[in-house]
Amino acid sequence: MKPKPVEISFPSDDNQRLANLCGVMDENLTQIEAALDVSIKRRGEHFNIGGKVAQTRLAVWLIQHLYSQAKHNLSIEQVQLGLIEVMNPHHPAKQTTPSSVEPEVPIPALITRRNDLHGRTPRQVLYLKQIQEHDITFAIGPAGTGKTYLAVASAVDALERDTIERIVLVRPAVEAGERLGFLPGDMAQKVDPYLRPLYDALYDLMGFDKTSKQFERSAIEIAPLAFMRGRTLNKSFIILDEAQNTTPEQIKMFLTRIGFGSKVIVTGDVTQIDLPKNQKSGLVEAKQVLEKVRGVAFTNFESEDVVRHPLVQRIVNAYEKYEK
């Protein structure tokens, strides 16, 4: 028996808010239909939502949630972030029975240019808490789960609060299937493409002008991993990105650079290792060696934590299924 469609209605005297909710040519509703596999039929302020009961419940929750934000035009990002949140297995809209577990205390807001920045999934919230509570935090998981972005956001927050003096962003210069040695320029210009994701996160979280000023006064430093040997970094927030492409010797060298008053975050995806086939990943070994060391935290992200275009999560799931 086909489930009966669910009808929801909104006040009829705010046509602009309804327009903001639906988007140009109902593009927001189309995104919801495709992502949640439901049908949405609208007549004025009345919405009929059809599909499987569980999916319909999610669509109803999301439409009501987006309506509460629709005083202004809804961006594509707002709609997609809403979809990501509602599709998470732990979302309240997916609970058919009341939970007996007390809600966790929300993590303090991070001081960045993004006022809406917060953990979108339970593991992201855990990750942010672990960063605050531990001197060394590992984040391991697929692309799009916020490993690097939330790490940079935490670093910017620490710099704004004056709990550190410097942010140091580090990456191994390992080519992902391409050869870049022919590119013109000095060493700094050759490694710059590898560090671009870190620049992008900084510009988004601090703004271009402020980021540039922090670089000028050496409050932010970006360095290839090979340049870290022999250094000791005090009162610094150090992030090693793409750590799956380090060797065991490199990651050991990096972790021993930590000085007084510093925090270290190591991020990586062990399914995207670009090292030679006979070379063991330092990130894989570090997890085995350090998982039970007090003061070191690990967050293991899954495909359900992907916070990008909803298709990214489907792509990750499809590859996981294929590889199995």
C-alpha cells in the first residue's frame, strides 16, 4: 500500500518568504526531491510531500527548518548543508522513539569570519571537542568530512583568542598521480599548488586582507613537511594535512616538533595514499602505534560525515561498495 502524502502549510501572507524557501523555479525543492527521493507538489502555501515514510519525515523537517531561515534568499550552500544534516543517521528527524540520552553540551562557538560555523555531525562535534581537550589530535576519513577545514577553523579561533602565537600549516609534497617537476619557478612556487587547500580555508575563515597581514607578520606560516626537520615550535597551532602521504620516519619527525603550549592536528585519508606501492604510510603506522597513548585523540570519520555537495557522499559510498 502506497504511503499517503503528507501536507504541510505556511502562512499565506508572506509570499516573499515562500519564494525564498522554494528558490528560483523551485530549484530548492528540486534539490530536496533528488536528495531525499521524495516528490514535492506545491500550490501556494500548501506543500504535498510523497514518498517512503522515513524519507517524507526528513523532507517535512527540512522544509520547515529552511522556512525558518527564509527571511532572506536561501543560498545553495544553506540548502545543501540542511540536506547533509538531515541525512545524518543520528539526526532527530530519524528517531522514531524519544531518546533517553541527555543532549550533549554544545561546543563553544569558534571565532572566525563564518558566524554559522559548527560541527554538522556528531563526529564533527566530537572532533572539535577533542581538538580543544588534547594536544595531539588525529582526524582520519574520506574527503569532504571537514578534517582540514575544522582544523584550520580551530587554529584561527586559537589565534583570535591569543592562546597561541602562530599557525603552522604543513603538507607533504607528494604528487597525486601527476608530475609537477616541469613547472617553472623556485621551490616555494613549486610546492604552492600542494598547499592551495590550506590557503582557501584561511581566506574563507579570515578574509583575504586579514590573512595576508597575518602572513606578513609571520603569524601564519605554510611549510612543506621536509622543511620541519630540526625545528621546535612553541605556542603554535600546527596542522599536518594529507598525512597519509608521509612515511613513518617523516610523521615521527613531525610529531616530535611539538613544543610548550602547542597543539598538533594530523589529518588524512588512508584510502587515497599516493606513495609508491612498496612504501608504508606514516599515518597508518601512527594510528597503530599511538592509538592508546594518553593525550592523543583519534576521530575516525565515515562517509555519513561528508559535508559537501550531497553527491559527494553518494560517490564515497559507491566507491566503498565497489572496493568491497
